[in-house]
Amino acid sequence: MSKFMEKALEQANLAAKRGEVPVGAVIVQNGEIIASAGNRTIEDKDPTAHAEVLALREAALTLGNERLSECDLYVTLEPCTMCAGAISFARIRRLYFGAEDHKGGAVENGVRFFSDPSCHHCPDVYTGMSAGESTRILKEFFKERR
Amino acid sequence: MSKFMEKALEQANLAAKRGEVPVGAVIVQNGEIIASAGNRTIEDKDPTAHAEVLALREAALTLGNERLSECDLYVTLEPCTMCAGAISFARIRRLYFGAEDHKGGAVENGVRFFSDPSCHHCPDVYTGMSAGESTRILKEFFKERR
């Protein structure tokens, strides 16, 4: 397991403990984590507070630059349409995601944004890393809430 | 001209003065503006700081709820993929946008997110309001920067 995806899974588990949909993300530059976050939409009363958006905002603030061209993003679940758009704007170099999201994903599913002509920057995409563990955390979360 | 779109155009003009791409947005509930913003990606060092995202975040914080089901969004330019996703998550009731964005839009152009099966909430969409003035502000901004 990648140590970076392991850190993203830690963020997903922390999100679950806060009652948020357990998705976690970290951003890496030169082998160092410069930002990490889990979902906070309920806690922050912010519909845009997905793990990816929060991590992108933190990384851009840390670097003092809204373009993260040398940065890689690790996220436990396939990004949604909003997050795929944000990843493109932030000029993320490589995207690693865990489980596919057949219902809400926008990379391999849904609008497949990075393959659309209206996408002006596309990261290299690597999928499936720790997909089993990512799915397990999500399933457990929703099972407890049924 | 709708008074709300006029306020969105004011935000676009203010954004231009700050050196930001001039797009403005306001959010209206019960006939009152509860949030307004122009682009701030450069000033805030935030790749997600589009007018729509900032207005959605402000409105959600003001109402103490990440769902804005009774709210309408007025924006001077067709929302991009990221913003269309955010508008859907925020459960915006009606979306009014000015000019079409043939290059980066995601409502009538690009991925047409609200028509995609992976979009789980779609606002009613009204287009073309003050489109000429919205386009004029954008064209002037980019002409000065050439």
C-alpha cells in the first residue's frame, strides 16, 4: 500500500468519526505531504467542502500559488464532477484514486471530465490503489446509518 | 435587466478592478440577496475561488445549512464543470446565467452536467439574461491584458 494513500485512508476514517461521508485526500509535493483533509460538508456547513477541495485549497495557500503543477493528489474515492473540475484548475500533475464511484464519479464514470474537450488541463490518472479498503470504510459508514 | 443580475454584474466589474477574470454571482432567498462574490482565485491563492463557489459557501454559512434548496443563483457567465457540480450539491433551486461560455461552460456546453445521469440534483436553468453586458466586461478585460 502506498504510504500516501494510507494517509488519505486515515483522513477518511477521521471523517467517518465526525459523521461525514468517509473520503480522505492528501497532496504531495517532492515526496512530502503538504495538505490533507477529509470531508467536512456538514461540520463546515459548506457544500463544497469535499476532501479534495479542502486539500487543494490548503496546498495552494501553503505554496502561495493557486497552481499546483508539481503536486500529486491521493484520494480514497473517485472524484466527483465538482472535484474533477477543481483538480483541473489547480493543475494537479498526477491523480491517484482508490475506489471507483459508479454513482457520482466524474473520472472513469459520469461525465468523464478529463476526457472532455472542455477540460483544459488533465492530470495523469492512476486508479484502484487501496480500492478495497476505501470501499470497506464507505460501506461500513453507510451500513451503520441505515 | 433583473436587479439581481445587475448586482452580479457589479461583482464582475469589481473582480476586473482586482485583476481577476470578471465573473460575478449573487444568491437570492425570498427576494433578498444573502451572498455575493466575484472571482478571487489570484487574490485568495485558491483555484476553487470562482464567484459561484464563494457565493455558495457564504450563503451556506449565513443560513447554517449546506443545502440551499430555497435559493436562486445569478451568475454573469455560464458555470464551469466545478461550479456546476457545486451548484448541484448545494441544491440550488434556480440558476440564472448571463453569457454562454463555449470554452469552459458545463451547462449548455462542455459536459452539460445537469443533463448527465450522474447529476442527482438539477436546478431550473434560465439563460441569456444580460448576456451582452457580461460578454462586454469579459472582452474588455482580456483586451486590456493582451
